[in-house]
Amino acid sequence: MAERKFRVWRSDAENKDAGSFVDYTIDVDSGMVVLDAIHRIQAHQANDLAVRWNCKAGKCGSCSMEINGRPKLACMNRLNEYDPAETITVQPLKSFPIIKDLVTDVSWNFEQNQKIAPFKPKLPEADGQYRMKQADTDRVQEFRKCIECYLCQNVCHVLRDHQQKDNFVGPRFMIRLASLEMHPLDRADRIPQIRKEFGSGMCNITKCCTEVCPEHINITDNGIIPLKERVVDRYYDPVMWMWNKITGGDKQG
Amino acid sequence: MAQAHEAGGHAQAFRSHNRTDNWWIGPLLTFLGLSAFGVYATWAAFQGAHYFHGSYLSPFYSPVIFVEETAAGSPPLHHAWLGAWPGWWPGFLPHSPAFFILVFPGFFRFTCYYYRKAYYRSVPPHTPPGCAVTSMPQKKYMGESRLLLFQNLHRYALYFALIFIVILSYDAFKSFFRDGQLGVGVGSIVLLINATLLAGYTLGCHSFRHLIGGRLNCFSCSSGHELRHKLWSKATILNRKHMLWAWVSLFWVGFADLYIRMVSMGILKDFNTWTN
């Protein structure tokens, strides 16, 4: 058993926007993750420390926080990744309002999700069945790995630093839009919304969302950029616009 | 020990962060790399000489549109697509064929999705300087929806880049023939690698990947779509390492120019199977 130092954000009891870092020193065991350490602090030194968690297996996306300044899942971040002498700083997500200590209010994300036109299937085949080939589903299956931890939303500088929540839906929902737009059986047209309301042009593809994704979804290359290219097809490429008019390209699979 | 901080302990000032890793190394190396290439390419473009030797033509100057035959290390007149240097050319600019060329690959790289990430991070206004490192404050951040709307023209730059791949591949092929004699020299290997690396970079381009198949929703709906799915899959393989292709091809195209320049100036000897 060894000692480790932590610097944890604690909010004020009366004003949740105010607060301070509080230092804790605890004994840690080998194999512990940051969430274990937070729980030990909670159990022995700060019973009122608030932290959201659930599965402890990197699959529920609840324990998102910033550890040494980097957005991470606390349950997947082992203590031995840090130098033993280093003080580990733990903070709540920056992009969302703080409820208490390490817990933030991420409900803005649920509101964005509701704005997205749902899956609208084509007519079934003559026998009443829908059929897709594996080649058609491979691409969208990557997007289905999302656990909605909102680390990508938190690190996106458009939301985090420029407070453009009214103009950009964020990487998580660009991925959801991509999964619907690229779906071989879907026939809804979301491109005008993607450009205007969801703000594809606000993303300057600096890939921080991809860097922090715990599911290793290639958010930028496979989701956002293809959507930006579809917006270009529709609005910024006269040749493609003409081609689509002649061939009905936008309506084709 | 408690200390007062902004909400959540997140400072709002430009470049503020709580990261303990060396996040700034990447943007710094990017800035140095792009600056070094920019300075060298500009210098090389302004030379207007020593871009041709034997069967080697510098990729910065290919294809030769007009030629100033009196310049040292320039090709004979029949190499130029439109002949001798025109009289209308402004006197304050050197007679350099590179001025007709570099704007095309320059625009292709400037609007490239990888390079956009690279220079948005490493060049002011740093949007952002690093992940979870505070961006420079802006009155109203508009991303690529206003001033930078032209980035959407990347695919047009791609069309030109594809033409250049054909031209540079032809140059590489021709570099193995001198006075009608098949041979090989270090320069021909350099130009062959150059065309290969530029092809790897261009064919892994996000716009190319989209146009070749990514824009389809159903890959299996017709034989044409199945073929495009195969091409899309190949472009995806290249696209996964787009950053690597971007840097290696950038370095090599500069090196190819430098090599031919050195050989043409007589500073380096080109080892080859011909006699000169």
C-alpha cells in the first residue's frame, strides 16, 4: 500500500459555481483506477463528495471528468499511469454546469438529441422484410459504439471555450446524425439541418473529440468530415449540384 | 489546503489548462515543420533556375509552362508547354515557372482536412492550441461557416492534385530515360518515390474518399456501388494514415527539389547508370 496525493474540486455548499481545490492524501493499492481513489476519499475523508458513476467498466459513460486536465473516464484511468510523486488533479467537466463537486448537468445533450429527425425507414421489400448487407452496416456500426460519456462534447472547443451551444450540436450528435444519414434503409433528409441548425461549419476538425473518445470512434474522419462533405455536395459544389439535379443523385442509395 | 478558482477549477484565460503532459510539443513541431517548408518552397520558387538536370525535373516546376532558356539549370525550349517566357510578365518578378505550379498543391494542402487541424492548433488564433487548453477568445467564433467558408472548395483543389499525380508520375517515368537510353540514377529513384508518396497522400484525401464512394448510403445496391465500395475501402486504408502521408510527402517533395537543385548546381554528384 502506498500513499498518493489528490487535488479534487469541491463546490461551495451555498454557491455551486464557486468552490476550490481540496488536497487529499490516501493509501492506494495496486491496480486501482482514479474512480477507486475518489471512492476511497469519499469513504474515509469526504463523505459528502459527489461523483457520478455506475458500471465501473467503461461502458456506461457516467464517470466522465477531467484528470490532470484531460477529459477521461475515471473508471478506465489507472493510477499507475501517473508518476507516484505526482499530485493527481480531478475536476468536473468544463462544458457543463456543475451540480456538485465532480457531477455536472449534461441535460443539454439530451435536448440536442431530441432535435434530430428519427430513423425513417424505406418501404420494406415485397415479402415485408428489410434486408441489409454487412458492407452497408459496417460503417454505421462504428458509431453505435458510443456510450454517451460526453467527453467529446466537453473537449470540443466550440462548446467549451466559445460557448456556441446555440449554434453547434457537438461531436456526439454529429456522430448520431452520421449514423442515420449513412444508414442504407433511412430516407430522411437531414442535410439542411446539419448545415444550419446543427452547425457543421462550426467544427474546424481539430480532432480533440476523436482523441478523447474512450470507445476509439473515429469521430472526425468517419463522422464529421463525411457529413461536411455531404453539405458541400448540396450547397458549395456547383458541379455536384448539377449532377444531382440530372441524376437525382441525392435520392439514390 | 483550499484555494479559490473559477468554476470547476477551469481558468478561462487563453492557453490556460491543468494538463501535466507536454501537449505543446505537437503544435510547436507542426509550426516549425510548416514554416520550414514554407520558407524553403518560397525561396526555391523565386530562384527560377537549377530546377532541371539531364532527365530530372523538380516537382516544384513541373509541368514547365513557360521556360526562360537563359536561366542556369533550366530545360530546353521544347519542354515548355507554351514555349518561351512571355513578354507580359511583370518585370519585378523573376522568370520562374514555379509560380504557375505551386499555387495548386499549395491550395490543396492548405484546405486539406489534416493540415487544417494542424495549423488551427499551431498558428494564431489557436482554435484551440491543444485539447482542453483554452482557445484564444473571439468576439464571435464562426468556425468554417463565414471567413473560412472557402475551405469547402477542397475538392476542387483535389481535382488539380489528381492531375498533378499523373504529371509527376510521367516525370518519374521519363527520368529513367536520358537521350533515349534507359537507365537509373539516384534522381530517378527520388522522383519515383516522390510521385508515390504524393499519390498516397492524394488518394487518401477525405474528399476523394467521399467522392469515390463515401457519399453513397448503400454500397451493395448495384454492381457500380459495389465497385465504389471497394475503392472507398482502399481510400480508407490510406486515409487512416493521412497525417503520415501528408508529412512524408511534404518532406519528400521539398527534398526532391533540393536534390535536383544540388545536382544541377554541381554541388552533388548524381550516381547513375548514364555517364553524366
